[in-house]
Amino acid sequence: MSKIKIVCTSTGAIEYGPERYRELGIDILRIHMIFKGVEYLEGPDFDPVKFYSELETLDDPKNNLPKTSLPSPAEIYACFDKAISEGYDEMIIFSISTGLGGTYNAISTLSKDYVDKIKIHVVDTKICAFSEGYHAIRAQEMVNRGMSAEEILKETEWAIKNQEFVGVDGRLDYLIYNGRLKGAKAFMGRLLNICPVLTFNNEGEVVPLESVRTPKKALARACEIMKELIGDRDPKDYLLYHIYTGPSLLNELVKIEEKYGIKTNHEDVIMTPVSGCHNGPWLAGYGLYRIRREDEML
């Protein structure tokens, strides 16, 4: 039986989640960020709470935006070499969505240099934040149960097709600064206090579901949408968790969701700096990870 190594890019937020996941032995391939002239490797030493607090009060944010960059070829090769040195026959590497950057393509391209050394599967999770990381966590749990890479990849494919994210940007500032919202839309959005309700499409791109006036109404609409997505599915057949950047909008969401009977059944997990910097410190929402039932076909 093949010995399988599970790896996740740092945007999967495994290191910001519960300690029980950090003890699984999943390797992390770190994405870089340059912020206020200093280069960081995303991880536990780069405190997201402090980072988002600084974004809220950043002087001249338009000209001091955080910049992100891919893991270097040397870092990616080192990840492969480590698995080989530890005696692994196969690797499954979970990457942030291709709709958000070139990390998946970089890993996939460099993996071709190792075809005679180790079998490498690179997975485009088509999402980011803890929803990305939980795919790696589930994969590690399947490895621990003795499942093959082929079986794990089939289960992962089903999970990716059935994942959901619904979030609200409480302010448009960073969407405008980063060029995701331009011209008249940016002007009118600010003028009318518009808050987009966001999701990931099937290609793994962040897209607006709706535009709602005021953060409170947008959060309420996010609750309505998530309630519909959950439907009558039993809580044992899904994980529901808050995903957020700064805490201010999350606190408001927790108050509102009670009116809709929404109850998360997993700990909240903050977005990593690389994931959240483009949206800014005023994002809150939900990740919904459906767990496949026996009556649901792969």
C-alpha cells in the first residue's frame, strides 16, 4: 500500500484552526506577503488578528496595500524532497483556488520534474480559507483509515462540487483599492452604502450573489441564503463554521443568525492574511462543508 503525504497551502488556515488539526501532521506550503515593507511567510508567526487590526487603521491604504507572492520554486521542490526523504510514495497537495492566484499552476508545473521520484496529485480546491484546509484535513483522516489516493481524490471531488461559501464585505474600501470594483460601481457603492453578498462560482472565482444596502441587511440576506443551502440536511451530514477577517462584522452576524435558527457546529476560523487582504478587515460569512451520505453517489 502506498504511503501518502497530505500537504495544504497556507491559505487553508489549518494553523489558525483547532489544535486537533495541527496535530495531524499535514505539511504546509507557505505563500508570501509583503506588508509595510516587510516580507512574511504566512503561518503562526504572522498573526492575522494583528494584521486585520492594522488594516483598519492603515495610513494611505491605497498606496500601502499588502502584496502576495507564490511559494518559490525552491520552496516547492523542498516540499517534494521532504516527502521523499520521509519515505512517502504519493503526495496529495491541496491548493488555494486557481480563481485567486497561480499557486496551483506553479505546483503542478514543478511536479512534472518529479514524475520518476514520487507520484504527486495537485488539487484545485476552488475555494480558500478554512474551507480549503478542511479538504486536506478530511484527506488526512482518510489516509489514516487506509484509503487509497484514488479513493481520497474521488471523495474530494464530490466535496468540492458540494461546498458553499457565503460572505459579506461590510465595506468596499479594499475591493476598490485592489481594483476589483472600479469606476461608477465603486462610486455608487460607496454613495449608497452597498455591501456585496459574495460566493465562489464553479470556477473558483469570488463573485457577488447580490448587492444589498447596509451591512446589517446584507448579513441578514446571507443568513437567508445559508438557511436555504442547508435545507433539511441533518447537522451530522455537514460542517458549518464562521469565516471572517476582523471581528466587528462577525459579532453582528452572530446576533442576526439566531433569528434564522442558524447554528454553527464547528469552531470559527479566521481567514489567513493572504486570503483576506484583498477584501479587507470587514468580512464575515459561512463555510458549509457537506459530508457525503451513503445515499449520495460519487
